[in-house]
Amino acid sequence: MGKPVLLSVDDDPGVSRAVARDLRRHYGEEFRVLRASSGPEALEALRELKLRGDPVVALLADYRMPEMNGIEFLEHAMDVFPRARRALLTAYADTDAAIQAINLVDVDSYLLKPWDPPEEKLYPVVDQMIQAWRDSPDAVVEEVKLVGHRWSAPSFRARDLLARNAVPYRWFSVDEPEGQRLLAAAEAGPGDVPVVITPAGVVLRSPTETELAGVVGLSVDPQSAFYDLIIVGGGPAGLGAAVYGASEGLRTVLVEREATGGQAGQSSRIENYLGFPDGVSGGQLANRARRQARKFGAELLLARDVVALEAHGPKRVLRFADGSSIAAHAVVLATGVSYRSLGVAGAEELTGRGVYYGSAMTEAAECADRKVFIVGGANSAGQAAVFFARYARSVHLLVRGPSLERSMSQYLIEQLAGIDNVHVHTCTTVAEAHGSDHLEELTLQDAQTGERATHPASHLFVFIGGAPRTHWLDGVLVRDEHGFIPTGPSLLEDGSRPHGWTLDRDPYFLESSLPGVFVAGDVRAESVKRVASAVGEGAMAVTLVHRYLEER
Ligand SMILES: Cc1cc2nc3c(=O)[nH]c(=O)nc-3n(C[C@H](O)[C@H](O)[C@H](O)COP(=O)(O)OP(=O)(O)OC[C@H]3O[C@@H](n4cnc5c(N)ncnc54)[C@H](O)[C@@H]3O)c2cc1C
């Protein structure tokens, strides 16, 4: 953030210089003194200051200026910086101007030119303005500013991306005055949201996730075209592989579509991961792992979607959605699973606008005093219920089966039973979601009787198990009927190696049907779906990568 600003506007260059000189001499150490020669020029300067988040303390505007008089300027300036104090300068007493200035723009002072000596005529007035501003200054926002619509899926995705990548940001709704002021300064309209404004004043309107990640300083472009090891997926398995790969001297890059942490990053509290007896939030775990991987020299690319894998001789090439590619000797696929969609009428249209997959912790504050619905009977749904119960008036856990015992850990069942505002509804499914702009109602169905009832609802969080999104590997390596990737012994049929296998040995335990491409974590067929096992497989995959590299 720059120094707070004192801005003077006068079309007479001599007067303009004199005001700025007097102000600088007295206030220059603490304040930045800017001058403009017309209202439009000053408004442009204010617009830039707004975007950069620099505070403006006082505006001193000449009354008689050709393009836009001082009162008109101050009127516009108030839209941008309502808390900046305002003074009007005139060459002679002009009662009409004074009355107008007081009525229209509520000026603090009315100054007659010239003001010699400034010690008597100018500084006391400016001192008062500075004091008035200090008593009620602009809130200073040094982070990224994100202006969006409360119920817009793209706005939600932008918030989620920043939050999950631990980028500090401040959210402004288009409905609040400061949100509107920022939009005006960015020369954007409500149709352009989300609008992102960086601390340096760079504006992005409706950015793609890669554009957004790039502008807030997340690394999106590879530093090299060729690596020893490329890891696809930044969940626990991918991060585990990155830490071991980089620490063991492999030139390693990890590519993540959204944010590091994967599913685990969405967990409000992981209680069964070794070494954290009091539990750890997925966000914290991901943050530590990310720092650890970077410390060892792993490169992390974020908001980049890998869409193809190709084998060019011994080279393994991975292609991004924009057509560019990187290559390596070996690859670890750690792409995990994504939530299955709810698949009921209305839910798809309302995704990101009241219907969320996973915890969407950025929504927690919005759930205050509301009734929150959570679908799912596994640990992830249970953790979310415990988490949202701290914010919401009541949490309703909708479980298809007759009890939680078969799908949820006992410690979570006990925790839920001890929270007054959590209500478990067994044998209950979501039949329909309703709402125009955002989720307004849910129709629930009794799984046994088929009876339906509709309830007001603003938030529905869905945790109904995951499916691997591996269609992009179709034809490149063997996948099972659900899309999971078999490895090692599971690839052998009656002792025969998989079709197209070229090496004179069986695939290693975590190796896919394409030599040099290893698989770790939830995406691997028959893997245990746990944080610890994913991290372990990531580490083990790196050992097998070494073995593979040695035999070449
Ligand atoms: C809310 C919640 C709570 C949980 N709680 C626990 C718990 O308490 N204890 C426990 O042991 N387990 C828990 N789990 C399960 C655990 O999180 C998973 O088993 C673990 O995260 C799997 O790790 P992974 O690295 O294999 O995959 P994921 O965590 O699924 O990570 C895969 C990553 O790959 C990325 N990706 C996918 N495709 C691509 C692509 N084409 N290009 C680039 N990137 C891609 C994804 O964006 C994702 O970030 C929980 C899961 C959830 C959802």
C-alpha cells in the first residue's frame, strides 16, 4: 500500500504547482501529494488509486474549471472515495458556489485563493480534514479484491480457487456500495463478474482459472520442457510423491487442476492421520505439504488441467488443455476421485449457487443462522456436519441407508450425537432442488415409503462418493470398468502381461500398463481410500520410479 494521498485539482498550472508545493512541504513525509489539471484527469487518478487500494485522505478542487467544475468533480469523486474529505477552492467569495458545495457534496472547507501564508490559511484547514479522515478512514484492503455475485457459480469458483490455494483476498458483493465502486473503477459492469483486482491494480474480468491463478502469483507455467518426473494431481498422493521425488534428487514437477490438497484439502478435520492426535484440517495439512515439496525444489503448477498422456519412445508427454505440453522420463498419476454428481432435477443448474460438491468452506460464513443440508453417510459428510454445525442454525444430514454404522467411523457418529443442532435423517434422499437465482427449496423423499416433502433450503453440500475422472487416459493405458487404474499384479491375466507391454519384466506394484507411468492414491484400482495410504503410495511410487530409471 502506498502513502495516503492528498489530491489537488486546478486547471491553472501556476496555482496547481503552488498548491502541490505548499502541501508537499508540510505533509510530504507522511502523505503522497498528487495534482491534476482537470476533473477528468483527477478522476482517472482516483480510479487507479482505488484499484491499487491506496487510501485518499483529502481532495482540494478548484471551483472554476472548464471541462468539469470543482463541485461536479467532487460529486463524482465521492462515488469512488466517499470518506475522502473535500475542500473547494475559489478565487473570490462566491456565495452560490459555497451553498451548492455544501448542499451537493457536503464540503468540509471552502478556501479562498491565494492562501498566503499557508501556515495560517491552508494548513489548519488541511489538518482538520486529515483529522476528520483519521477518525473515520477508508478500510484499507491490501489483498486481492474479488467482486462477485453472491449466487453466481463463476464467482464461487474464483473464491474457492483463491481460498484453497491460500491466497489472501477480500470479497465484495456487487450488491454492496464498495463492490459497486470497485466495479466502476475497474470500468466493469455486473455482467463482468467475477472481477479480480490485484494489489498492483491489475483488473481481470471473468478470468479463467488459469488466468486468475497466474495474476495472483500462483505458478501456472512450467520452468522447463523436460523433467525426470511429472506428477499429475496435488492431493496427498501427489504431494507425497513430490516431497520424496524432489528430496531424492529427481527434477520434479507437480501439476494440479485446482488447488493442492485434493479431497483431503476439503476436510475440516482429519482425525486419523498419524502424528496429529488432535486432528488437523485438510487445509493445514496441504499447506505444510506444499511448503515441504517446494523446500526440496519440486515445482508446483496450479490451475492446469492435464488432458492427454502420450508415449513417444521412452519419453512420456503430458498435454495441457491449451495444447502445450511437458515431458519426462516417468510419470505418477495421482488424480484421485471427484464427487459423483447428485443427478436429481434442478441440482445441476444450481451448482455453485446453493448446491456445492464437497465442503466449500468459503460458504461457512454465509450459512450463519441458516438450515444447512448435507447429503452422504460417509466420514466426509460427517466431518462436514460437525464443521457446519458451528455456523448454521441447524444441520440436516441426509443418509440413504437405514443407519450410519456401516458407512461412518464410530468416533464421528459419537461426535454427531453430541451436537444439538445436527439432525440425522436416515432412509432419506434428495428428489429435487428448486430455485431460480439460487437454491430455495429441496424436495426430500423417504427411501422406504416414497413419500415426499418440500423444505425451504439455501445450502446443500453433497458428499456422495467419488468417481475417477480418467477418460483422458482411454486407449493409453488399462482402466477398469469404473475408470480406476489397475497396477502391478492386477494387470496380469493368467500370468500374462498386459497387451502392448514391452519390457522383459512384470509391471511393478504401482506401475500401470504403460511402463514408466505409475499410479498412487484413490485413482488406483483397489486402493484404500485414505490420506495415509495415498501419501504412502506417493512415496512408494517414487522408489519404483528410481528402479525404473536405473534399468533404462
Ligand atoms: C471431505 C473429506 C474428508 C475426508 N476425511 C478423511 C479422513 O479424515 N481421513 C482419511 O484418511 N481420509 C479422508 N478422506 C479421504 C482422503 O481425503 C482421500 O483418500 C485422499 O485425499 C486421496 O488422495 P489422492 O491424492 O489420491 O487424491 P485426491 O485427494 O482426490 O487428489 C487428486 C488431485 O488431482 C487433481 N487432478 C485430477 N485430475 C487432474 C488432471 N487431469 N490434471 C491436473 N490435476 C488433476 C484434483 O484436482 C485433485 O486435487 C476425506 C475425503 C473428503 C472428501
